[in-house]
Amino acid sequence: MSFKRIMYFLLMLCFTLLLYGCKDRTAINMNKAREKELKDVIQVKADVIEELIINNLKNEIIGVSGWIVDYADENNIIFHNYAHLFKFNISSKKFSCHIDLTKIDADHVQGSVVTNFFVSPDGNYVVINNGGAETDVLNREFDVYFCNLGEGQVKVIAKKNNCKTLYCWSKDSAYFIMAARNGENMEIYDVHTGSIENIPFGKENISNIFITEGNNILIDGKEKYLIKLSTKEIEKLPIEGILIGEKEGEIYYFNDGKICSFNFVNSYAVENIGEKYKLFRISGDYAVFTGEKDAKIFDKSKSKMVSYPVRISENTFYYNASPDRSKLLVVDGNITRVYSSNGTFEEITVDGFNFYMAKWISEEDILQVYTRNFSPVQIIIVNYNVKDKKLSTIYNSET
């Protein structure tokens, strides 16, 4: 090889290394900028949230949806509107987290794109993703944000379209699964390690997905499958009907008017509710069945069935069952009632107050967040006790 050819080869090699080095540095710089940008999205210092963010609400409007309660228990409440997501500690009466939704393109309430929120069972994490709402024809994919509300961390873990993806939390809040509705594949995010594992499936379309107590994947479709995470082995289950979920190794499903259980040896009927009842919706630990004049809820965590003297349908604005399932809050237009499993009901009337998206935090207490004005915006957190029929204020941003 001549001297000129050697020099040409060396120059081209240096140029190539320089070019890729610049690309790598550009990618690193872009990632660092993105990480810094996401750090500015979340705030976990209570005094900063109180003094700066709450004061800024006075210059904003509430938006078309108002405040929506995403999660509530006896200790914490998580709620959002189109621009903000808050976590509030009930006992200390202080905010522990705020996320600026406008900075992560998560401020869509209605239209062709809607932002969706998936809160972990323990209330420590939120996954946020956009997808189609009024139209279901979007081919775009959106960032999936994982938000650690305790440590104040927001990061992108995937790109998905909510209307084409099924999501599910494990009961211990350790895993979050994202499964393509067409059944091509699914990904499971490990909260503790921050890793994502791709799990091939490719069998058929998926209608629902669950994570079992043993952290295996339960798939509902035309056929039913169990995927063991340790081996990735796919087992076809001898089940006909609609899966409801799993508890302590028992898989619950609904078929021909019966709630049945499969224990991997045989199937048996748990409740015979009759063919006139249709499975309306699966909401966490319970499944809602609706008849002509009443509704039934089966709580798989307690293997318990309760009935209420009210019919639930697509026209029902909102419903939410108490933790022990003895009561059912139903909002239907301007009428709010609490139905009891003993067959009675009481109408709740509080002037200027709406219970839409309110959550039970005990057998007697309902938590709600609202604002009195369209603008300026207030945050008013209240508790309604159904026994005493009293509304008490927990927090008011104006006082």
C-alpha cells in the first residue's frame, strides 16, 4: 500500500471517529438536558409548593375538568387538573409533591388526545401517558412518564399510545406492565431497579391483563394465558369466560351467570348470580355486575359478593365502593346517593358541592377536592362523613 493511500485511510479513520464522538457527545448532552428538564417538572418540598405554586394558582383558571381525585387513603390524597398534579398528606396537612403537567405534555383533558394517570396501589408512584379519547385512530406514540412522588423523580420509561396499550400495576407496587392490545409484546417495568424487560407474546389480541400476587402475568383474550416471569413460559389455561383477577393462587372468572375459580387443578363455582347480570366493569379488586334494577359487586380480595338497590350503566356519571364494600357512592347528574348493601340508600345534599370522582377513605368517610371559582383557582379538600352527615374542611388554599 502506497504512503498516500495509508495517509488517506488514517485521515478518514480520524474523521469517522471524530464524527461519531461528536454524535455521542451530542446525545449525552441532549440526555443531560432532558434529565435537567424533567427535574424541573417535580417539586417535593412542602414550603416551596405552598408558597410558590399555590400562590400561582390565583392567576390560573381551573379548566374544564376541575380537580380530579386519582387516589385517596387515610393518609394521602393525589389529585390533578389540566395543569397540576398534587400529593397531599392528610395528617400533616401539607403537600408532599407537585408535578407541572404542562412541562411534560400531560395537560390534555378532552379532544383527540387525553392524558391518563395510573397511580400505584401504595400511592407512591404515578405513570402518565397520552392516548386517543374522542377518536381512537391516533397512530402517534407518546412518552410514558414514571413519577416517583417520594423522591421527586420523573423519567421517561417508554413510548406508547394509551388507546393501543393496556396498563397494570402489581399489588405490591413493584412492577408496572405495558401490553400491546394486539398481543405482539409486553414490557414490564421494575420500580426498584429501573429496568424494563420485554416479554414476547404474539398469540392474539388482549382484552385485559393482570399481575398475580406471585408477580406473574395473567392474560385475557379469546384464550387465557399465564406467563411465568422467571422462565417466560406461556401456559394456556382451561378457562372459558371473562377473567376477573387472581387471589392467593385462585384465578376468578365470570361465565354463564356464575363467578368461578380455577386453582390450577380444577374449576368450581363461587357465586351463582344468574344470567340476567352482565359484567359491567372491573375496578381494582372488585368487579361490578349490573342487572335490570340492581348492581352486584364481587370483591376478589375477600371472595365476597354484595348487592345494592341501584342499576349501574354507561349513563351513570360515577360510582365508588367503600373499602369494606358495604356502601356504594353513586353520582347520577345532580343527584348523589349512598347505597347500602342492606338495601337502603340516602341522598346527599350539600349546597354548591359535587361528589364526582370523590373517593372513600374509610367505611364512613368520603374525600373530595374542589374549587369554588372558575378563576382564581382554589384547592379545597373536604371530608364528608356519611354517618354524621357532616362536611369538614381539611385544607383550604385561601386560608
